[in-house]
Amino acid sequence: MQNLLEELKKLLEQDERLVVEGKLLKNKIIESALKLDIDLIRLLLKSETIKTHFFQEVDGVLVFDKIKFQKFVSNKEFLPDSYTSFKNKIGLVTENEEYLSEGKEAVLVWPYKDCVLEGGQEREDEKRNEIFYNEVLAPDEIDRLLEPKVLTNFKRIDINGEHKVTEIKKNDNLIIRGNNLLALYSLQKRFASKVKLIYIDPPYNTGNDEFKYNDSFRHSTWLTFMKNRLKVAKELLKDDGVIFVQCDDNEQAYLKVLMDEIFKGTFLNTISIKAKVSAGASGGGEDKRLKKNIEYIHCYYKNSFIVFNDVFKETEIVSYIEQMKNNNKSFKYTQVLMSIGDKKHFKTIKDGSGEDIIIYKHSDILIKTVAQIIKEENLSLKDVYKKYFNEIFTTTNAQSSIRQRVWDVTGNKNEFYSIEYIPKSGRNKGKLMTQYYTGNKKVLLVWFSDTAFIDKKNSNVIKKEKYGTFWDRIDYNNLNKEGDTVFPSGKKPEQLLQRVIEMSTEKEDIVFDYHLGSGTTCAVAHKMGRRYIGIEQLDYGENDFVVRLKNVINGDQSGVSKLVNWQGGGDFIYCELMKLNEKYIDEIKKVENTKELLDIWKIMKEKAFLIYRVDVKQFDENVNEFEELNLENQKKFLIECLDKNQLYVNLSEIGDTEYEISKEDKELNKQFYGVM
């Protein structure tokens, strides 16, 4: 083995492409091998020993075993750097360790699929592109990681400020700060099958975070991160619950396949969102690709098919008509119902639910076309709508089955009918509604006015059209200070969340976001009268999501406040996962020199939970080698020493006096989780 290593090194040193400042480049060697670089293969064939080991003859042809070569070069014994050498001395490198992230094979090879990716987060310049320190844990390494955690630092926040929590109520809004994977598992017992809507805006894997391995497995790491969380999140959804996951085109195709696997045949739609204007040159002409201006939301339901509430885009009627004219649409049949005359009970039918639908027959009706009124009364088109529009003649969300049954019992085109019924769903659920028909054709106040209304502020008639899977007219500009908090990038518009929440939930339903970020989801849910749960690990100081929710309670008028008539009020409970090893990670990330790190190491030796492979004695005896590492690798090494099963205090150990858990926290955890 050692002779083979030395011979390979000497051979590779002959290729100047693979050497910098007298040192062989391991990654360059692997990359060249996997690309079947001709010069590299010629070089390897010069040695009989190398040829025998990495080539195989097939029908007289020598075949290079690039996978075997990659594994050999990836071995910790081949060109170990100082970091790897130190890990080996301390015991962190296992005997058979191979570096999967060195590989360049197809991304659909998913080496981490059956593992857990524990992703911690830290803030960078208060932007949305979080940094993740990733640790891939195989199933046999996980024994305590996913157990429920102790919650601490409880506060109830309302219009009068922060208060001590004495009781956790059934309908409380909840914000948890901490690792979202572990918080998700902690929510299982209390919220399993109770959440109506999950909306998440996860990291997009754009290369700005530590998913950016220098290899094809960058996608695999991101997918593992998403899979771990989506699997447990699914368990929190009600049977008719729905999940919306927003992403861009870096991962949307991979994410769709992953969600198909997890949600198994419950795909609803992929929504395309116009997120920005694509006008202007891109990159001075050197970037030949089309400019990105679309993001995506994949929608799935859990078990029972969900029927979305209708959501509408609005256009002033005159503008709408101009659009129709530009598309060569005719308006000569546009009608106005002038009077309905006397009504007489005609027939009663059932709608299938046991309730009656009353059908009336009318006499002495009068219907005119818009063109006729313009001519007779010398009015403008806009004035006709203002004068004759009356909501009593219109309805929204009419049930097609009801219309069909009305047509079945009418039919004479010269006679006029109306029906009264109460919709079971939609915007007018529970309201008595009226529709009008000539025979089997519905008559509208205006030809298209069953989804129109009067904008009383501007005296305009507004046309409402149902949204499909392309969403525009969502303002992505000027979001920086929405919610009275500054969040330079990644903030989603409140208008977008209003649409998602409006179409998929009713009052008092639970809305959940475990990548809370700037807090948009919970802010809009609060304004719309929904219950909510939010999880976020990062702390953005004066621009934190907690600050934003306080602003909402105090009557914040930005975003959708005016649209939903938000006046302020309400409250929420804030709490945190109780840190154990996580507090050492926080401290490690903050330090600026080796001396401070070694001070933390002294405390870790005494109080932290280290993984069993760490040889503390060897560390101390070789501390000079540790000091020779750069600061980034020193931090990385100390984090690797910590047992990831012990990041936070497990609920099962709430009685351990070592953790100094207060009597109040014990009582609140008991209320949250139930009897312990």
C-alpha cells in the first residue's frame, strides 16, 4: 500500500498541471481522472504497478477503473493536509473513511439520501443567504438527536410589551428560535395533524451558502437537508392540509421529484410567480442566458384533496374592456339588467345537501345592451357601469352543479328566472345569494360582472378574474422596509403570503413556516386572523422577525394592512430550544483568534459532550499542530468534536439538576408537551 502511494505520487509530480508550489493538487487529480483526461491516463500507463492496480484488460483493451482510482486518491493516507492529519491523530477520521464530496459523478447519485443533515445557521451581513455548517449523520450515529427538546425563555408578547408566561393556551400563536429540524420533531406531539397550511421559503442553494461543495453532490446535500425536514413537516399537516414550497430554478426540478416521493401522488400545482421585471441588458451582453424573473411554488396536499378558495386579480373595468378590444373581442352582447319585475315561486329543488334551492319566475323584465344605453342616455362607457352597477344582481363562487340543475328545470329562453341559495364554500359561504337567468342562460348585470365590484373610494367598477398558476401583479419592489424592519434581500411580499393564506385557509386555521426568515408568513397570518407557528434560528437584532411581529401587534400599516383592514392587537408566545452543545458552537463561531478557541476547548473538555472518538489527551499533546491550522479549520475542528446528538437539552432530561432548568420552565414544558 505504502509503496503504491509513493510511486503514484512520484508519477503524478511529472505532470506540471497537477502541481502548485511543489505540492500535488488532490482535487485536480480526481477531476482529471473522472474526466478521463488523456494525458493523465498516458502518464499512469508508464508504470506497470499502477497499470496493474487501476487498469483491467477486457477483450484486449485496457479499461481505466476511474472509481477505484478516485477512492484510492481520496483516501486519508494520500496527500493528507494538515487538517486531515490532525483529525487522524485525534481520532476523528475512521479507518475506512472516504470523502464522498470529492466525487464528480451524476447528481442523481444521492449518497446522503438515508442520512440526516443537521444544518445550523448563522447570520452574514444581515442578509437572507444563511450559512449552514453541515454535518451528515448516518442512521447508526443518531440516537438522541431527534428527541423532543426542552423549551425555555418563554415570553408572551402583546400590545403592552413582554410578559411572563404562566399558561400555554390551545389557540396561542407560537414562535420558536432554534434549529428547525429539531424544533420540528419537538412540535410533533402537540401539533401532529393540526396544521392547515405550511409555507416555506428555504435556502435556494444558489452557491451563496455552504451547500456549495466543489462537486456534483451540492444538490444531494441540499436535497437531504430538505428531505429530513419535509418528512416530519408532513406529519404536522391535517388530512386536508396543504404545503407550499417556494424556490427558484436552481433546485425546482430536483425539489419536485423529491416532493413527489414524500407526498406520493398528492401534487396540486406548480405556481409560477413573476418576481421581478426582466427589462434592461444583462451583464453588458456577455451573459447570453435569459434574465431570470420567475420563481416557483410547488403545492401538495397531505391526504384529502383540497379545494382552494378563489383568489382574484383586479382590473378597472374600462381597462379590462380596452384589453378585450385590443384582442378583437366583441361587446355588442354586453347586457345590463334594468328591472326584474314581479317574482313568483316557480319550483323548489335540492342541491344534494338536503337544503332547498328556491327558483322564482319573473315578469315584465327589461334588459338593455351597454351600447344601447350609451346611445340613449349619451353616457360614457365608464358612466354606464357607475350608474347601473348594483351588487344585488351579482354573485361569486356560484356552484356549477346548482346552475346545471336550474337549467334542467327551466329552459324557455323567453322567460326569466332567479334562484336563491346558500353556498357551502368560497367567499360567500353561508350567505344567501341570488342569480338570474333567461331560460338556461345566466343573465348578469354586465356581461362579465359576476366577479366585479365597485371601488367606492375611486368610484370605479373593478373586474375580478380568478388567478391560475401564473401569478403576476405582486410587487417585489420596495420590500426593504415592509413590516418596519430592514431586510435587504430574500424578504417575500406580504401580498404573496396574503394570496397563499387566503386561498388555502379559513379564520383560526394554523399557518406554519419553519424557515421564517424576515417573518412575513407569521406577520400576514396575524393580520388575517389565522393562528401561526414560526421557527427560525437566526437573530437579526433590530430587524428580527420578533421585532416585526411586535410592529404588527402595534398596528403596522405597511404590506397588506389596509387591504385586510388591520388595526393591531393580538399576541404570541416566544420561546427557544434550550441549548447544550449548541452554545459552544455559538461561542466558537464568534471568536477571532486561536487563544480564545483554546479557552473554549478547556471548557469543552470539562462540560461539553464530545464524540466518543475524540482523544482529548492526543489533542493536548499535539496542540502545536492545531495552532498551525488556519482559524477557519480550527473552528471547524472544534465543532466536529461536539456530539451532535447533544446540541440541545432533551425533554427526557428535564429533571437533571445539571441543566438548572427553572421550576417555571418545567411547568410550561409540561403544559406544552402534556403529562411527562
